[in-house]
Amino acid sequence: MDPEVEALLAPLRALVKEQGDVVRELKTQKAPEMDVKKAVAELKRRFFYDQSFAIYGGVSGQYDFGPMGCALKGNLLNLWRSFFVMEEQMLEVDCTMLTPEPVLKASGHVDKFADLMVKDLKNGECFRLDHLIKAQLEKSEKKATAEVKARCDDIIVKLDNMGAPEMSAIMKEFSMKSPVTNNDLSEPMEFNLMFQTHIGPTGLMKGFLRPETAQGIFVNFKRLLEFNQGKLPFAAAQIGNAFRNEISPRSGLLRVREFTMAEIEHFCDPQDKSHPKFDDIRGTEICLYSAANQMEGKSVYKTTIGEAVDSSTVANHTIGYFMARIQQFLLKIGIDPKRLRFRQHMGNEMAHYACDCWDAEILTSYGWVECVGCADRSAFDLNQHYKATGVKLCAEKPLPEPVMENVVELITNKSALGKTFKKEAKLLTTHLANLDTAAVESIESSLNSTGQHSVEIDGQTFTLTKDMIVEVKRFQKKVFVEEIIPSVIEPSFGVGRIMYSLLEHSFRVRPDDEQRTYFSLPAWMAPIKCSVLPLSNNPDFIPLVKLLSKALTEAEVSHKVDDSSGSIGKRYARTDEVAVPFGICVDFDSLKTPHTVTVRERDSTLQVRMPVDDVPEVLRRMSQGKLLWDDVMKKYPKFEQQQSSQK
Amino acid sequence: MDPEVEALLAPLRALVKEQGDVVRELKTQKAPEMDVKKAVAELKRRFFYDQSFAIYGGVSGQYDFGPMGCALKGNLLNLWRSFFVMEEQMLEVDCTMLTPEPVLKASGHVDKFADLMVKDLKNGECFRLDHLIKAQLEKSEKKATAEVKARCDDIIVKLDNMGAPEMSAIMKEFSMKSPVTNNDLSEPMEFNLMFQTHIGPTGLMKGFLRPETAQGIFVNFKRLLEFNQGKLPFAAAQIGNAFRNEISPRSGLLRVREFTMAEIEHFCDPQDKSHPKFDDIRGTEICLYSAANQMEGKSVYKTTIGEAVDSSTVANHTIGYFMARIQQFLLKIGIDPKRLRFRQHMGNEMAHYACDCWDAEILTSYGWVECVGCADRSAFDLNQHYKATGVKLCAEKPLPEPVMENVVELITNKSALGKTFKKEAKLLTTHLANLDTAAVESIESSLNSTGQHSVEIDGQTFTLTKDMIVEVKRFQKKVFVEEIIPSVIEPSFGVGRIMYSLLEHSFRVRPDDEQRTYFSLPAWMAPIKCSVLPLSNNPDFIPLVKLLSKALTEAEVSHKVDDSSGSIGKRYARTDEVAVPFGICVDFDSLKTPHTVTVRERDSTLQVRMPVDDVPEVLRRMSQGKLLWDDVMKKYPKFEQQQSSQK
């Protein structure tokens, strides 16, 4: 970035940061912190998730999903599939995670996907350097002079843009030591966040666990375009795991070393980023935190996605379309709309491939968390893989009218090239076949004048001599299409982060009883849709319970029979804790004909009594969100007290 | 194994092998090989799957699933979930793949999960040694004396049981060289099949990509038991990827380095392996190839699973129950029953953890392929993790009547132990707390006589002295339960292998036209359920096509509109190639009111004409297998020729 612009912006940014911190602190204070701790304890106790390999002491940044978390994740992913893949007719793929080095070299991950870290020189403990500097400066500030304080603030604002030498100088300036042991620290070193391994037995093929699922789609671009009969735009999607070897992960499910992503790569004409269904979502209201507002210290504002695109705040219709769809999806699963915003990346934080990017951020007890990214990666990735492989990753776009094109082509002497350059000859041949007119003519003229010409490819120099070129062919060609390298718009969902935010947002404590907690997940997200509870262990209840369980299985309503001892209230409380939205109780009145049961709704704890025969279909439709509890309440008589029917 | 028994069995085994080879050769000849090649070409052309990173030259043993393969896989896994997890109320979990070394050390994988290989001493190429020896001996046999031939046969039969020294001797005896270069080969070396990496930035924590999903369930056993309210039996399930660094994979989707597994771990009382639902499947007919029949050179036979368990051919009811369910599942997805059998492992091929094992094998063009394993792992894994962590992985079993138990307990002096053994004290304390009466009394007597006692734990020696023991407490305790380490029955599904077999089994060539091929997948497995085809590009068809597409989306019937040019016959053929079971055609008669369309079934190519309003529900039910084509044929008039209605 221009240093002069930087100088102008720096104080503004400091202001932004200050304001941001104030707001964040206020928000955090408002969030009932005890509730969150209670929620997390509950989630672990009920095995929604917990640390992996706990009996071996656990590994930080790795978590297992238990039965409830796993079912919730399954529901989330199924809904995602129907919301995006099915409804938008995307091409879903499933690619391998083990990725050979050249692919990630081309994508930029081998060189750039790294954080700076320092090591404790005595015990080897590692620290992420920017986190360490920020924490130590914030600590120093408290007892510092105004001058030192200003210096600290200035550094913190600029930290994101600093490299190793600058950070190293700051460490020396403030004599930084390990915050744990006070030992000396190493010089900063780059730590690549990819897990490395070797593919095959020779140990010669280096591979990595993919750091994102996107690359699997890019390397398959040609097949996918062909599958789509050569037409643009189209979108591919992938759900799968990715891996990042975080230096010291400490934020629960939010920063983990292994995580599930759901990614979409929408390929479109770089000259035409309109979207056919934009008008369907034009009026969607959305909270935006634009880069401009962040820079100017202004706040989030509400607008419609239509206005945001019209005013060029959001770069194009396709990004806008996906932002609206992302919001629809997040609200559908149960995210609190008041704790959702879209924040635009500022220039200095954009990933190496992106040219515009909006994050759907969700407010949790950890602050605002990036849960879905929506980036315009332009043609970066397809170009990189083309450069690395020589395989053109482009689409054909019909010209409005055919044009005559002058073609100048080098006809090479393959055997002469092969003799001189051996296995490198292919690289050279591909290069020469793809030159434009100017380049061919430049080679022609230097061969004619000096008898040779040097070509540089990927740092290698090839010396061409006259005998290697048979002729320079000139002809005209009628061209009906132009080749274009598509732009890519990428909505990328962090599944674990969304799940965690959803669980925080849906955690509730009953106003009348602090000990009773529940998760108010929408029925279609709940891990188990209903419980079947006999009022007591009276054997007369058994046949009806079995009949109901069978009917529910046939209607594909997941359920759990809980015939354990314990009062009906206690058993309801236990199902509330795992978000079961509906409870069916078989009581003494159920034994009379026509058989009826009570059905209870989790959030309101209200109950109705309905005929047994109605149960499977009513429960099926309520579980899918196709029938609302309010309508069920209107149709069936309200039921007041389970205990009263006990004889 | 007893060498005398081995000597008796060897000739029998040779005979078995010979017979097996003959049968296999016959079968392979019978399988229309060209069809299989055609099928595989078709699968790649239609991007069901293809080699990963192909534009980079590909990596052997890694494959990507394209849109069709991915949808098929999704259908397979959804059905698996409803068939096993839902119907049997299993606890599904989702555990991390990156696994720290101690976990896999305990499970035996670090030491034993290896193949022997040799390297070409000049170019470093690696060969799996047993494959290399077998291939070279089979080649030598052809021009050998009777004596040498007998020697070769004997070696081949015993190969599975041989270690490095024996194989090395054989390599020397037959002067084996690289089959590719004829270069000299290295001595045999063990190659561990796990991919290794490091977790965290220090490089000190060794980790592996899991070689199976099972261990994630075992290390979570305590939480799962608790989730199940402490009750046995229960089953946990997991769908996820696992990794094996195969030495030189060459069998397409059948031997890959990264693959999806669906595993079940059924935990039960080792004294009681009955299954409550066994009677539901007792009469299921099943093809068995028992270990005894393999040894005696007898063939596969048909029996019922009830008889197989009654005769102790199958070890217990729970394995039997799962074998029947595995078969039901495989037939439901469309595996040919005539190409399915259950083969029992012989003693010498059982995995290091198993005490009985049956493989569901499916016949493909590669021969019989192990697609689902069903093993009794006994208490091996839980025991190993208990030993490694000191955490008891056991369940409590109520005793028929409470008993009084004499307890002898060492009361240790924690501070004395801590002072002497520092951080090792915990290991010792755990050990001492778990000793039985005899062991405690032995320590007591040696402390009394010599004043000290040595304890060996994991190769470490601890010397106890009198001051470390406060007292030896003796008392009686009323005991209501006994602690048992559950046995584990494990059905383990190789998802990619099943998919490949299914695609081979369902590939068809139209008898009247060799160029026309299709996959006869059941409707519930088909990647896309129906196509919507306007008869021509006449714009009058567009509104009806849009209306149908919308109605099908609402009914959750995945479909594809194909309005490209090309005759209706060609477009049907294209959908046949990707297994689309139903085709809807909007033709000129459709434009008349009441609107009707034709619906075509893929396998029979028969068509009916039905009202547009009926389409979504009929298609939804047919797609789920809840309505049969035969019944649709009975209800709606048959339609003969699309072309005839064109005007």
C-alpha cells in the first residue's frame, strides 16, 4: 500500500479499533457470560461435542462430535444441500484431501499460507507472533507514558501489515520474553499452516492435507465445464474437511485444526457478473459493515441488497445474490438476525487471491466471528493452475459475430527440441504454442538477426536456434468464440463455527427455574425430533409405546423412547437439554379408546391431546417445518397437567 | 500356528488355491470384459469419478467423485444412516482424522500396520514384496520342473504367514530382480501404511491420519456409554474418511489411499452375544464360504443365518444379525444377489485384533472383492486403550444377587510417592489402586520382610519402601455389579468399493443397440431422479417445463431440464447414461387442456401419459421406492411414440 495513504489512514484505523473495542466490550458485558459457560458445559455433558482423545489428555484444536452434535451437523449439511446444491442445481463434487505439493504451490499456499511465530529458546514452546506482540503491548500500555502508549497503539494498528523484520525490531524495542516462562525468544520464523506428509513409499512425493476444499474444484474445472455442456455460468459445490496446523488454538470450536467446510465456486464471465435470480432477493434487508464505514469509524447500517449493489458498495449482482442467500440460510437454521452482519474486508486483510470479500459475521461470546466468507477470487486460481500445468482452464464465449483473425504460429521441429531439451521440451513446446503475435514476431526477428533467441520459463532459460523452428506460419482464421478464463465467486461456510454460534444463540434458561435449560433449535435442525415417554413404568403402557415408536420410524421421525424411572417432568427436562422439540406422553387416559396421547412443545412447554393415529403425520410435518405448533394448538384441545391423570 | 497342523494343511491349501484360480478364471472369462471397460470409460466420461489432480498428471490411488458419483455416494450414505443408525437407534459420532501417535501405538497400528516392501537399488522404485514374489513365482512356474513347481506352490500358499527373513531367503533362492528394470533389489523393509505428520508447530507431537474410523469410537467409549445411561448393549456408528499409504495401488477405486468408511461398533456383554432382533432375520438365506470349506477345498453353500449360528459356523447371534442386515442393505442398493457371498477369515489372515471375521465379498471384474467386514474384535481395543491410559473402559453389569467381597487395599502416602517419583507418581498410584488381592498381599509381605518391593510398569521399575504405604486396609464390601470390558462386533463398510461394485453390477447395454448403455440403479440410488425434456425448442413448451421444474423442486425430486437441441431419443440416451430412472417429456399434446405429459422408465423404455398435476407426487413416490413402475403402468394409458405427436 502507498505509505502516504497509510499515514493518512493510520490514525483513523486506531480510532476504529478503539471504538470497536468499546462496542465489543459493551456487547460482551451484555451477553450473560454465565449462561454461555453453562451452555458449553451442557454441550459437553450431553456430548454435542468434546475434546478429541480426552482419555489421552486431548489435543488442542481437535474436537469430536457426539451423537447430538453429529445429528445436528447432518441436519445442517442436508439443509445446505437442498438450499444450495438442489435449489441452484449446482454440481457437487467430493475430492481427495491429500494434495500433492505442486497443486498447492500453484495456488500460493506453499509460499504464503503461513503465520509468523517465535519459540521459547529454552523449552521450545511456540507463540503466534502477532498475538504475542499485541498481548504484550496491551499489557505495557497500562503503565506507560502517553508517548509510549501512542507508540504501542500505532504498532497494534499496523501489525496486520508487518513482516518478520519489523516484528523482530519491535520485539527488541520492548525486550519481549516468553509470557509463560520469561525465557528468551527466537527470531521470528514463518510457520506454514499446512500439515505435511508424504504420498507413496519412496518419501519423494511431498503432499499436504488440503487447507481448503476449493482447490479440488479448480483442478476439476475442465471436467465440470464439460459436464455442464460448456456453458457459463455454473456453480460447483463441495462439503468436506480441511486442515490448518494452528500454532496455538485456544477458542473451542472456533479455531480448530481439522474442520468441515461447505464451499461453492460459482464460475462466471468476468465481463458479466449478473445473476438470473437477483431480482428474487433484491429487496432482502441486510446489515452491512462496509470497508468505507470501518475506515471512517462509522457503524453497521441496514439496507437492501438491491441498494447495496446499485450503489456499488457490494461489487456485483452475483456476490449480492449469494450474500442474500447466505443470510436466508443462516436465519433458516436459527441464527439470531440481530447478531448477524456482513463485514467487508479492507484492502490489507484480503487473502492473496481475493479482489472483494464480505464475511457473514455472527456475534458470540467470543465477539464477532467470521462464519461464512463470500469472496470474488477473480480468475486467480484458474490462471495459476493454467500457468503450472499448461492446461488451459477457460471457457468459450460465443462472439456476437464471427471475426477473421490473423494468426501467426511457430511450427517447431519437435525432434530437434527433444534432442536438446530432453524432458523439458514439453514445457517449451506448450509455451511456444501459446504465444501471441507480438511474441512470435520477436522470436522470428531475433532468430533472423542473431540466429538464436532466449526464452525464460519459470526461471529456466531455453536457447532456441534456427534449426528448431520449421517455419513461421501466417494465415487467417474465422473465429466464432473467444476464450475466457472465468471469474469465481466463492461462498465458503465454516460448518463448525456456524454450529457453535447456533448453539449459543439457541441456549435458553427457563425463567422460572435456573436449573432448567434447553436449546430452542428449530424442529428441522433438532438432532432428535421427539421423545416417547410412558408416564410411569406401568406395563400397560408398553404396547402403545411400541406401536408409536414403530409408526414414527415408518414416518421417518427420529425419536427416543425414555422409559427410565424418574418423574415425567424430569424426563422432559432431559430431552429439553438435547433440544428435542416435541414430547409424546402415554398416560392413563391413553389406554381408553379411542387412544390418545399428549404432545408437548419444548419452548412453550404447552401440551395438547391428540388421537394416536394422527401422531406420525403431525409429527412428521412439524419436524420438517411444514406444520406449525400454533396450528396444532388450534386443532387439538389443550392439555393442562400430566400428573392429574395419574391414578 | 502348530507346524504339524500346518504341514497337514499345506497341500489342502494348495488344492484350494488351484480350484479357486480355475473358478476365478472361468468367472472372469464369463464376465463380458469389454462391457466392463466400456462401463469404466462411461463412468469417467460422465464424471462419476476420475483420477484426482489429473491436470497435474494425477496421483495413483486417489480419485475424485464428480456430480453423479457424489450424488450416488450421498444417496448410499443417507440410506445407510436410515437403515442402520436410525432403525437400530445407534449413536453416530464424527471424530477427527488426525490422530496422535499414542492412540495408534495402543491400537497396534504403529507396530503392526505395515507391509513388507523392497526397493529397486538404482531408481528407488518400491514394490510390495508379497505381490512381487507371487508374480515372479507364478512366472517361473510356467517353465519349471515338477520339483521347482511344487516348491513354488508351497511358497505361495505360505506367503501370507511369512516374515522378512523368510521372504528375503526366497528372493535370494530365486535371484529376484526388479520386474521393471531388472536392477538389484534391497533387503525387505517394513513400510508402515499410515500417513505421518506432525501436530502443532514444535514438530514434537507425531500424528497420523487415521487408518480406520473405529479408534475414534473406542476412545470415546466412556462418553457413549454414559450417553446410553450406562446400559449395554449399544452400538455407535461413524461415517468418515480413512487413509492408507498403499505401496503401489493399481486397482482403480478398489485400492485407494483415501477412502470413506461407514463403521459400526456394537458393544455387548462378552458372556452374552445374543441379539434382541435376531428372530426377525433368522430365516434370511445367505451364501457362506466358511473357513472349514475353504480349508477342505469345498465350495460356497446356501443356508439360513439361523442355521449358520445354530451350527456354530457363525460364532454368535450378533455377528449373524449384522451379516443378515449387511446383506439386506447391499441388495436394497442394487447389488446382484448372485454375485454376493460371505467368506470367513482363516486363522492366518485374521487382523491382529479380530477373533472371528466374515467378509461380504462382491464379485466384480477384479474377482471377489471384500466390501464389508464383519468382525468380532472381542475386548482387544478397549483393553489396549485402558492399558495405555489407565482409564477403565468398562461397563457395570448388575449381579443376579449382591455379594460380599473381601477387599484388600493399599493406602499410599501420596506425598512420599510424589517426592520420590515426581511426575511418574501418578502412573504408579493408578497401578497400585488397581491391584488384586494377591498382588497387594505379595507387596505387603515383601515390605514386611525386606522393607522394599519393586514394581515394574511398562518397562519402568519403581522401588517401593515402607514409608510410602500408610496401611494395608482389609474390609468387606457389598457389591451389586461387576465390571466388564465389553466385546465389540464391528461391521465395517468400504463405501468406494461398494459403489464401484454397484456400478459394475448395474451397467447394461441395450440389446438392440450396442452404442446405447445405461446404469440400472434403483430409483432411490439414482443421482438424479428425473429429466424434464421439451420435445423441441418450440417456445410454447417453456411455461410447462418451468412449471414442472418448480413443482418437482417443491416435491424434493432432483431433476434436470435438458432443453438442448438433439432428438428426444438422443436426450433420453444421455440421461440413461447417468442412470436417470424417469424422463418427462413435454410434447404437443401437452399443450392441450387438461395438460398431460409422458413419463418414461429407463430400464424398460416404456412410457405412459399422465396429467401434469399427478407428476410431482407420482415421481416423488417412485423415487423413494414407495410406488412401483408396474403400478403406474396399470393406472395410466401406455404411450407409444413420441415422434408421432410432433406436428
